[in-house]
Amino acid sequence: MRLAIYFVVAAVALFGWRFLRDVTTKRDTSNRPPPWRDVRVLAVGIQVVAVGILFLLGSWLWDNFNTRTDDIGLDPFDFAFLDQPSGISIADSDLNPNSPISSALRNGVKNTFLTIVVGIPLSVLFGTLIGISRLSENWLLSKIATGYVEFFRNIPPLLIIVFTWSVFLTGFPPERESWEIGDLFIFNNKRFAGPSIASQENFVAYRWLMLAALALAAVVWVVRTRLFDRTGTPHRRVLWSLGTFVGIGVIGYVALGQPFRFSTPDIVERVYEGGVKMQMPYAAGVFALTLYTASHIAEIVRGSILSVDRGQVEAGNALALSGFQRYRFVVLPQAFRVAFPPLINQFLNFTKNTSLFVAIGFAEITSISINLFGQSRPAPQILFIVMGIYLTFSLVLSTIGNLINGRLAIAGR
Amino acid sequence: MTDATVNADATAFAGTGEAIIKVENMDKFFGDFQALKNINMNVGHKEVVVVIGPSGSGKSTLIRCINRLEQHDAGRIVVDGIELSDDIRNIQEIRKETGMVFQSFNLFPHLSIIDNITLAPRQVRRMPKAEAEELAMELLTRVKIPEQAQKFPGQLSGGQQQRVAIARALAMRPKVILFDEPTSALDPEMIKEVLDTMKDLANEGMTMICVTHEMGFAREVADRVVFMADGEVVEVGTPDHFFDNPQEARTRLFLSQIL
Amino acid sequence: MTDPLITATGDGVPLVVEPNTPPSKKLPPGEWVKANLFSNWYNSLVTLVMAVILIYLARFLIGWAIGVEWQITRTNLRNFMVGGFPADELWRPWAASLLIIAGASLGFGAMSRAEHETDVRNGIPSTKPTQLDLFRRFWPIVLLSIFFVSFARTTPPFIGVAVGIVGLFALREVGWRLPAVIRDRGVFVFAAFLLAGFGCLAGTGGLLAIVAGIIVAVLVSTELGRAGITTRAVVIAGPIAAGLVTYFVLSAIGLEGFGWDDWGGFHITIFATAVGIATGLPFGILLAIGRRSNLPVIKTACVIFIEFVRGVPLITLLLFSSFMLPLFFPAGSDTRSGLTRAMILITAFSAAYFAEIVRGGLQSVPKGQTEAAQASGMSPGAIQRLIVMPQALRNVIPAMVGQAIALFKDTSLLAIIGIADFFQYGEISNTQQDFLGKGLQPVTYTFIALGYWAVAYWMSRESRRLEMKLRVGVR
């Protein structure tokens, strides 16, 4: 039945299209070749066949899927289960087994996001450092950096993650015997904790003040740049802007009567108080993935700097630019354009690789979904949601990347 | 037609017998831009037609339409009695009968010189390998580089590459060869060797359409010169008529700029 | 600009041929040290700090390696290598590996001889590679085999590894000396050995029959091409006959073997990588062609598939294979094999990544190439096969090796859906009674890391070598 409909549709499409074309073109149609030799008909024909095959395959799979899900009494379009209790508890969250599945998933997204926002900047920072070290004229430093890159690039990230986790697990003491560095840091094989800022009175006002300070610093930046453009006096805009910002910060701190204080972590009766804390798997995972991603970013940084034509440096020399000026205005802007697209690719890889944290039990979105499968929650819908979330992450990142890349592109290249 | 000039007619041809290429009322659009406007042109057997004109005038598009590298939008093109239509068989037939030489050589870099030449005869004409290689060597001798047969295109100079490209076009034993600015990508000292090869071909009686900027070649070899501007054929004539006594203002302007 | 995809590393940065460093090695040691380590005060400081860190790290690592309990790897060596492969059938993987090594080194010798002769013909200076050159290229693999076998408790593995290493070096020599008639067909020598290797393992006779058929098809058509004859009937009938013969011979002599669900360990890691490449590449090429098609329907379908697969992590695809794939087959279908299901998704995964690489290669082939071929009347199929694809693939060989390395590393994810691969045994061995709760994960994972590292590092060196060669090669 379906087959018949498909053929009718195909035939109508094919001949309807030919008819339309003959009517709309000015061409003489008396000399038509037979359809199986007509390039235009062939082009449509191939597509119709391709669509047909895809359609048949798709409908076969879809039929099977519907029958099989019916057999096991599963409605793949029923998303009501999201409101049922999840049956899993998630560390360091206010979720318990009775919280709905939707909040568990949301918590997973939050945790994935937390790994990305911390891990990607760290990877870039560390990777750049290693990449530049490889270019160092210091033989030892460049060899160590090379060794680092060759080592970490050629090991599965999953292995690095699990290895780091197992080292943290066996290397750090249990909670009762936590290592404490001063009063500032606490390390044990469950959690790491460090100092943070705790709000006091007037903190809201202080936050607004600092926002204003940021705006003012930007204004100072622009003013100094304009001054430089007009008169040629060195702008020193970094110094000026930073000075403005820090100055206002200090004055505000005093004027508003100490709107915040530093809070140090402490374990009282197995409960962490004050400071910021993170789970050991989170720290291990982000640390390991940073090591791995940094080895790739280092290669990108190194390759992009080397890709700048030697003639560019020579041209800079010929214009009497200083070493710093040469790098700042000639080499780095060009290197950055080369490095940018593969960097975005690495960010995407980092995002996808956070799914490996499932192996060390950090509650990001993939491990939440696997836990839910363990509770016999419907796999199709959950997998659909999880894949959708990753696709969204990928799409957002690559869209931002493409936008920036488009603006970076050099005309005429 | 927005332009004041009436499109010149290039249907009268020199040479013998029936016209081998007939172009009738042909239009070509790139989107909304009309690249060719109502072209009428015939080419006779053993005739050498040189097409000249400013860049963007549609010369290359014209000859690329003749072997369907571009698709014409209206009018008729008939090559050796075969109409160029949407018929895939006709397209293949016409391509077998017309060789083409490109500005940028377009030799296949992954194949040796001899394989470059034998590829199409063996694949399209189903010629046995030994025969194809014999033919290739004969053609390489004709373009005066038989010793390069085993090398790869990257190892040859531009002039040598273009001569190989001519040999490759000849290997299909075409009735017509289309030259698309064959010397524009060459260093000055290599232009002569390619032009000499082309002159030899013309003297041997090959039917040729050449898009070129080489006015000396046009004057010496062409049976007819076709001048194109803005997608139209502006003026047609013998080289003597064309260079010494051009009729159209646009032709005179063009000649004054390049000569 | 260079297409960012065409690189060995997969990092998307063009490989940079570093400018020839001044002949620093010719400096006397004292001056060399001064120039490269202590040229000014901050360089000296960096050198000192790095040296201290390095010495400390080395001492720590050596101390750890000596002090730690390696018994766990010794007990589990067979598990790490072949998982639960039945002990009395172990000759199969041994025979397979040795045959594959033999074929590879014969083919390798023949290929380097052919390269050598081409170079000589084209007047490029070239000498025969020495055994030392060979060691320089293969040391990660050789050392890895020695490292692995050093944990063995019985003699046969030592003999096997010794035979393998000696064979690698000796048969390359034989391959170099093969008569030209055989040498020109080096690919088939390699293929025959590969086939014999798989024959010993004989995962499934049917699969093997297909492989045999393909090899014969290529062989027959090349030979016919050489002789200047092309008969379609033979080219089609040959492989079918070869497939049938292989199948029946295998059934008759009882080499059917057993399915890959009994395999495990390093063996399965290598196998999954090989299958992922072998099945992913053809589909990837098709997807890439589809994506560049000017037929909108086909193009859209390919784009959606590629972007979807590349947009989600491999784990989610593997979860799909274990939780959802069976639902897409009619009730009663045999979908029990977790590895088969996983391999279907791994094929899709590697196809999508290969597709993007091949697309980069296709973009690197100038449009004039197609036009020149069209102008001489070649059919679209022949143009793709003879003109566009050879150039496109050649341009992206390094990137494809990069993808192969990535896939090799990615197969570790099979462990997450419960397939007992090399990586999985790092955990499994720690759950055995003798080692439970001893916290020996760092030991097992170090062992595994070295296994992955040596293979991946070797492949990346080879790909860099290839990239250099293609760059300076005849183009």
C-alpha cells in the first residue's frame, strides 16, 4: 500500500516537473530525448529513487520500532514520565530519589555546563602555555613540552579520566583525615574545597557599583584610545582601565563597610561549611580532560604561529617594529585566524568528551541518563532528550564560532 | 535589447562543406545576468576561428557552452550534426568529438604524462592499452616532448604542460578543438612554443576555435576573427579586415587599448 | 587557505615543515649547552627549574614502578590480550597475528623497493632503507611487544613475539628482493596473508567470503587491465566464485571458528578499530559525495546524518546501540550480540567523520580537473573514480590516519556499554578476588595506557612521515 502511494507520488513528481519545465522554459521542446536519457529527468529521477529508498528503509525501521515498543508496552511519544520520581540521588544537589526526572536531567545539564565553563578556559590557558613552550629556544623546555603533547595526544581520554580518578581516589586521604592547607583548602578523596567570597551587608549595592566600575573602565579605555589616535601619546589603556576598576573597587569596599568577606571551608560533622566545594570526580574529570584537550590545543597554537609566513616577520623587522610589536600586531593576529576554527572544534570535542565522566560517576547529563535507564525509565525518550541537549550545545558553540570566524575572515582570502 | 548595436551575425563561414558547429540564437544566463545574448555563429570544416574581446565579454562562456561545460538556456547548438540537448547520449557524443585545452592546463597531477593522454581513449573510446600508448607517443612526438612521457605533470614547465594538454585533447581524435585562453597562464618565454604547436595544428587542417589575447596568432592563423563584448558578437571578419579596417566603434576602442 | 581538515593531527592546523634548524649538533658540547640551555638568565632559570621537576618526576615514577605490585598484570596478561578467548584455541590469534605481520612486512618491503625504483628512475637520490631505519619506524610497536611479553609466565608467548619481530625484519628483506612480477602485485601478497590471518580467526565464514571476493575482484580487474582486456563478466563472476570457494573450503576443513562475541582484550580493540575503518570509509566516501551533490534531497539527507552523528558524543550512540537498536528490528531477529550492535553504530560514527575528511579532500581538487575530464567525454562515474577520488583521497591520507588514531582511542568507550575490551580489563582485573580493594587501578591503567600509547604514537609518526612525503613527492 505504502509502496503504491510512493510510486504514484514519484510519477506525479517526475512528470509534473517535466511539464512545468517545458511550460516555463523558452526552449524548443520538439526535440526531447526519451526521459531515461534526459539529464534533467535523470537528476530528478535519481532523487526520487533516493528518497524512495530512504523512505522505504525509514518506514520499515519505523514500523518495527512501533511494533516492538507496542509489544513491551512503551509509548515513545509519552513524555509524562518526566514528572515521575527519578529514583536516583545526585550528590551535592537538593535532589533526592523522589524528585522528578525532569529536575534530575536539568541538574545533569547544569553539571555538564559547569565542566565546560571551567574546563575550556583552563585547557586554552594550559594548551597555549605548552604550545608556546614547544617553540621555546630553550631545548629542555621545548623537549618537555613535545613529550607532554606526544604522550597525552596518544592516549584515550577515557583512560586519562579514569586514571586520574583512580590516582585521586587512592592518593588523597579519606574524608576524616582530610589534608588541610592552612585554613584555605581541604583535600580528600571525596571532595575538594577552597575559599570563596561570602556576601555581607550591602553586597547587592557593591555588585552594582562594580558593574558601574566596569562600564567606567571601558569608557576610560575608549578615551585613552581616542587620545592615542589623536595625539600619538602612548595610550597605556590596560593600565588606566585596570587602575580605574581596582580603585573604585577598593574605595567601594571601604565606603560600603566591607560588603563581603572571604569564607574558608570547614568540615563540621561531615558537613562542609563555607567556601566552595567540588566533588572529587568533578575535579578529576575536569583536570584529566584539561590535560588531554590542552595537548591538542598546544598543537593548534604551535602550528598556527609557525604557519605565519616568515616574510611577515621580515616585513615587521623592515618597518622597525619591536619584538613585542611584531608579535602583537603582525604575527598573533594572523596566527589567531588560523587557530580559531580548529580551536572551536576542540571546544566541541571537550563538550562531547564530558560525557566520559560517566565512567567516574560524576552526575553530568549522560551519567544521569544511564542511571535512569537503570531505573527502567523509557530509553527512547531519554536518549532523544540527551542527544538533543548535546546537539544544542554543539550547535550553539559552532554558531558562535562561525559568527566570530566570519568577522575574523580577511577579505580576499 | 538595451544595447544600440545590432548583434553581428557570424554564420557565414569559411572552410569546406557543411558547418561543423552551428550556434543559433543562443542565450546564456548566470542567475539574472545575461552572459550571452542571441549568439549566431557557424564554424566550417578545417576553419580556424579566433574569438577575442575584453574580459567578461562571454568568450569563454561561449566555447564552454559548445561542449556543455555550461548549459545554454535558449537557442540551439549543433555539433557535427548532433544537437546539444538534455540528452545525456548527445552530450557524451559531442564531448567525444570536441577536444578542449584550458587556460590552467588541468592536467591530472596524479597520473603520468602518458596516462594523462591515454586515459580518455581507453575509458571512453575503449581503445586497447598498447594502441593507446602508441598513439600517445605519436602525439607527444608531434608536440615535441616524447622524452617526458613517464614524468608527472608537476615536473614539467608550463609550456610543456600545455603541449601535453593539447596532445591529450588530440588523443580523442576530435573533429574540433576548443582553446580557452591557452597561453594566458604562461610565462612569456613559453608562449611561443605553445603557439607554434597550435599553428602546426591549424596548418594540418584541424578545426579550431581559439579564445585568446594573442593578436599576432590571430592575424597569422585565423580564417575569421570574432570580436565579442558584453555577451554579444560585435564584429566578424577576416584578420586583415578586422585589424586593418574595423567597422565598429567598440572594436576600434578595444584594438586601440591592446595594440 | 589550506582546508583545515587536511592534517595528520586532526587538529586542523596545517603541518608545518619546520625551517631547517642550524646545525646545532655540530657545535662542541659546551657551546651547544650554552646556546640551547643557558643563553641568558631566564633561559638558565627555566632550564634549572625544568631539570629539577624532571628529575623529581623521574625519580618518583621509577620508584613507583619498582615498588608497585605488578602481579596483577602478570596474572591477567592473557585477559588483557585476548579476553575470554578459549585457551585451547589460542593458536588462532597467534597464527593470525603472525600471518598479518608476515604479509605486512612482505608488502612493506615490496612497496619500499617500488618507491626506491621510482625515485631512481626520476633521478631522486634514494638508498635502500637499512634495518636500523626500519627499527626507527617501528620501535614503538617492537618495544610494546617486548613490554607485553615480559609479563608472560610461560614460554610460548616469548617464542611467538620473537618469531614476530624476526619475521618483521627478515620478511621485509625478502619483500625487497621479490621478483618484479610479484612485487608489482604487492598489495595482493599482503591481502592474501591478511585473508589467511582472518581465516585462522574466522569470525564468520560469510564475512571472510565477502572479503575474499573483493580481493579477487580487484586482482582480476587489475590483471585484466594490465593485459589490456576488460571483460565485465569475469570481473563480476570471479569474486562470486572466490567467495563461494572460500566459504565452502572453510566449512569443509572446519575453520568456521566462533563469533566475535567470544573475543576480548587488546584483540577486540584492534579488531573494532579495523572494522570501524574498513566499513566506515566506504560509507564516508559515499556520504561525502552525497554531501557535495547538487541534488538537494540527497545533499540534505547526507548533511543531516553527518551533522547529527558529529554533534553527539560517541557514548550516546553506543547507548543507542545497546538500548534502542534492537527495537528497530522485527521481533525475533537475532540482536543479542552487543558487539555487532555497537559496530553498526561505530560504523555510522566513523563514516560521518571520514565523510568530512573526504569532503575536505574533494574540495581540494580544482574544478578544472572535472571539467577537463568532462570535456574528453568521460562518464560521471569514471570521473569520480579515476580523476577526482584518487586526488582527493591522496590529499587527505594523513587526516584519515589521524581519524584512524582517534577511532582507535575511541574504541575504549566500548567498555562503558559492557564490552570486555582492552580498557575494560583495567577494571575487571581489579575486581578479582586476589586484587579486590587493593587499589591497583593505577597499575593496570598504566599498563593499558602504554598499550594504547605505543600503537597510537606509532600511527601518528607514520602519518607525519606520509604527510612529509606527499608534500615533497611528485606533484
